[in-house]
Amino acid sequence: MSVLLEADAVTRRFGGLTAVNEVTFSVEEGAAVGLIGANGAGKTTLFNCLTGFDKPTSGDVRLRGKSLLKMARHKVVKSGVARTFQIVKPFPDLPVLANVMVPLIAGGTKGDLRVQAMGVLDRVGLAHRAASPSSQLSEGDLKRLEMARALATKPQLLLLDEPFAGLSVAEIGVLSDTIRQLRADGTTLIVVEHKIGSLLQLVERVVAMDQGAVIADGEPQAVMRDPAVVTAYLGGEATTHEQH
């Protein structure tokens, strides 16, 4: 498979704090990669750098070999990179369908936007709530709406930031099935998640971060046994069970 995304020595400093420290890794087209680390490890800041929400202090981010650093945020989305957020913020007074139509309109999408938005909602199992105000959705359905809004931009690469946070076991199961289907449809995925057991069922590779730097990168079970990961993230006890 060809390389889709490259992070090349990406560093982000905030004054004297180095939030992301020379992070280098690549993601092949069609892959599903987990990004793990304790709170404050730099995961969301890295996501921000990869998606144009923040500019690295140094280093480069490339999509199919082309640097994204000088692109405006909407141009990064247009190039094929979309993300979700830990805190879901839909337009609460708008119906679910309209929430998904907004990114279609913003992206200058042609054709019947209502039909296209319904197609996206169907992909995430939310078509039956199309007419509901988003303020009436459960936490699990809000996460699926967040995913639908990102998918409406037709991304080649989708970055999911803690998609399972706040969800019940049943809701995680439903959303996991949706994520598997997205990958089957050809979407490349990078997933930040603290619920390790659920994450390991979705990805074939894990990148672990600590204090802004990558400390392990490879096959999930090997990464979870890595002494540096055990010490920094799992509190000194190797496990593949849920970590909250």
C-alpha cells in the first residue's frame, strides 16, 4: 500500500512547553492506527498539527507527499483530511440532517445535498434520526453525528479523537461496527482512545506517546508489552484490558 500521511519530526511548542516533540511516523492508505498515551501526552495537539488546526513549530506534515503546512484549515479538509473532536458541538437547534448538510454546503458540494447527507447518515446508522434536533440525541448518537459531519467532507483520512468517551458498552459496540465499516469502505483511520481493549479490536498498529514523543510504534500486543509503554501509560502493569 502507498503512504498516505507522513509526520516528519513534527514539533509544537507553547512558550517553554514542548507539547509534541519531533514526532515522526507514516500511515499507509487503508490502515487503521491507534494513537495512545496518558492525558497530556500530546495526542490531541498532534491531531491539531496533522489537521491544520494548529501549525507545528517545526517539522512537516505531508499527504501523498504534499505538505499541508501552508494550507488553510478548510484546504486541508478539501485535500482529504477530516477529524472528530472529544467534545461534540453540533448545531443544537438544527435537525440532524441539516447538521450534516452544513459541511456539504461549506465544501461547495454539487448535486442534491439532502440525498447526499442522508447517505452519510445511513453509513453511520443515524438515518432514522434525520428529522430530530441534535439536542435530543443520546451521547452515542451525538458521536455518530460527529462522525457523519466529518464523513460528509469525503475524507481519505479520518482522525477520531476519543470516539468512545462517555459511551456505554452497548454504544461502544455499535460505534465500533460503524468504524469497521468505514475502514471496509476504504477510509484510512487514526484513532485516539483511552479504552484500550475496544481500540485494540479496531486497529492493526499502535503508536504510543509520552511527554510529547513517540515511545513505541508497532503491532498492538507488542506495543502494549513494551516496557516504556507499561511504565509511562499503564502504571507499571502490562495489560490489554480497558483503561479509563
